[in-house]
Amino acid sequence: MTWYNVQLFFLMLVAVFIGLFIGCRLRAWWEPQDAERRNVFKGLSNAFSGGAAKLSSGADAVKDKAADAKADAAKAKAAAEAKAKSEAKKASDAAKKAKDEAAAKAKAAADAAKKKAADAKDKAADAAKSATAKVKDEAKAVAKSATTKVKDLTDEEAAERLAALPEDATPEQKADAVGARPAGLVSPDAGGADDLKRIRGIGKVNEKKLNDLGIYHFRQVAAWTGPETRWVGTFLAFAGRIEREDWIGQAKVLAEGGDTDFSKRVDDGDVPTSKG
């Protein structure tokens, strides 16, 4: 073995011893450090496990909250749909009620209009019937007056005829027994009826009765004959008054557009019974 080899061997031994020494020192240092690192790693592992557990718990809580939120959303949706359905039903019911009320009002209005039209038709028919009957009665009276020669009776003769009538004889029957009914008009002239109250002796009541007989104008009164005068006087239940108050003479003046003292008083409003 050469010196070089001896030196090399010696260096190798030194290196082994140094390595052993360093290894022992490293081991002495490493073991406590390793335990500490294991504790740190264990702490980290525990912390990680706890964090993971917390994360899992938080995730579960979030999941639960999400489920609750979903359930609340479903409830809110169902409530909104129910409310919308209820409002729609209310609106539909209100519309139907309004439609029914409108239909009922329209039907009532139509029925009222129909009834009114029927009433108007009936009134028109009654008026036409009444007018026709009145025309017939007046025509009959005119024909009777024209064809029947009625004697201008004396007061005694008229009294005898009236005495011969039954006690329940009507004013018209009494008048027919002693005179001739004057011809009347269906209605007054277009200008309207004359104010017969301007004749002394004719008040509101007698004017109405004369109008009912178809006597509306001064010219009609002015044209009465003796039998017609007696007929009207008897019908009005004051025989002889027409002659005494000279209705015919007054009517002739008024028919010609003149005035009498009495008519002037009436025009001035000085005769209470002739007002209205």
C-alpha cells in the first residue's frame, strides 16, 4: 500500500467519523423538531378538519337557507297566484254584476218605454173613440135640431112638460122635453176658445158646462134660437136667466169684436167670479 493510499484511507475514515458526528448531531436536532413539526402538522390537520367541518356545516346551513328561501318563494308564488286568481274572480264577478245590472236597467227602460207607448196608444185610441163618439153625438144633436121642429113653448107649457117627467129625470132629459139642443163643436177654433166669462151670468162653472156641450165661441151663443135658449137654460137649471141677462145680445156684441160694460170689468179684473 502506498502512501497515497494510506492518506486516502485515512481521509475516508476521517470523513466517516465526521459524517457520523454530523449525523448524530442532526438526529439530536431533528427529533425534537420533527415532534414539533408533527404537532404543528397535527394542529394544522385538526384546524383543517375543524374548518372543513365548519365549511360543511356552513354549506349545510346555506343549503338549508336556500331550501327555506325556495320554499318561501314557492309559498309567495302560490299566495300571489291565489291572490291574482281571487282578484280576477272579483273582477269577473263585478263585471258580471255590472253587466246584469245594465241588462236589468236596459230591460226596465225598454219595458217602461213599451208600457208608455202602449199607454199612449191606449190613450190615443180612447181619445179617438171619445172624439168619434162626441162627433156622433154632436151630429145627432145637429140632425135632431135640423129635423125636429120644436115649438117655442110658453113658460106654462114648459112647466107642464117638466112636471110630466119622472122625478129622477136627468138635466138633459128635462132640457130635451122643453127645447132643442144647440149644435156644438168637437173642439174650439185654431185660435182657441173665447172667454165666455165675459158674458154677464157665465162664471167658471157655467163656462165649463157650456164647453162640455161644445159651446166655445161667442158666435155660437149669439146664434141660439128660442128653443135652443130654453134647452140650455133648462140644462143649466136656471130657466129664463139667459133671457133676463141677455146672453145672446151680449154675445153678438162680443162676437163682432165689441165690448160691454161687463166685459170691460172682466178685462180689468173687477169680477172675482170671472177670474181664472
